[in-house]
Amino acid sequence: MPYVPPPDLGNLSLDEIAALVAERKLPPVGEWRPERSGDSEMRIAADGRWYHQGSEITRPAMVRAFATLLVRDSEGRHWLVTPQERLSIVVEDAAFVAVDVKQEDGCLAFRLNTDDLVIAGPEHPLRAAGDAETPALYLAVRHGTEARLNRSTYLQLAEIALQHGDMSVASQGATFSLVPA
């Protein structure tokens, strides 16, 4: 069955986004405890491009498939996990890139470079890092992984924050500062 990407984020209602998120079936990587470990010889560059043995993976379907197997452990290492093995993967910054945001009904919905949709909130908090000169915003995705907001998405979020008179945003009842601590 061919992959059909979700419609443009701006054309979706919050209910439609929530339904698409709920419909997405992901592998139960959090339940798998493989005994074998190894090196995937893969890397996710800071700009979100994936590489294997130094060559870029140019098939979006492969990137989307691998992305469903990603976890980050408590020490910050990233792994591709299957029931049989877990393979280390080098992640230069964040495993995903948030490429768009939409605000509706007190919620912030993000589209990732993998076409995943994530609604920020207590289960998917935003985190400000860096410093005042070079701030960076991250969104918790799943299994410890994060998405870094790209420049245009960061600017969209800053515009939303400025509408409220400060540099913070709220989503699903949680408030997040856009200013690094």
C-alpha cells in the first residue's frame, strides 16, 4: 500500500490531528528487550538527514520506518530497537526536526520531518536549551527522543508567544518557556 502523507497541518483541525495521532500504529519498542547489541553504522545529522555508512538515505519511506524503531536511553544514547537486537545510532543533535506548528484551542500541534504529528503537552513537553544568543527548542516525541524546531517553526512559535505578551506558550494545560534557563 503506498504511503499517503497527512494533509497540510494548516488544513487540519485539532480533532483531525488528534485522530491521526491516535490511528498511528507504532511498534512496541519500549516492550522489547533484545539481548544482542551492535552498531547500525547510521547517523542522523543535525539537519535531520539520515546516513548509513556515510551515504545519505534518500528514500523517505526507509527513514520513516527506521524512525519508528528509535529510542533514547537514560544516558542519552540513541538506539534502533527490534525484538532481536538493538543497534546504536549516532544522533548529532535531535532524532527529529519539527518543521511546522499549528495553534488551535489551547494546543500546539507539530509536524516532524518524518510526517509524524505530535501535540505538545505534559506527555510531549517543549524544552528550551542553548543561550540567549543561540537558543534551541526541543519537543519530546517518544521513547526519550526529541525533535529540534527548525528556524521557521521556532519563529512561528515565537510569534504565538508574543501574542500572549511573554516568551512562553501553553498547550494542553502545560506552559513552556521559550527562553533558555
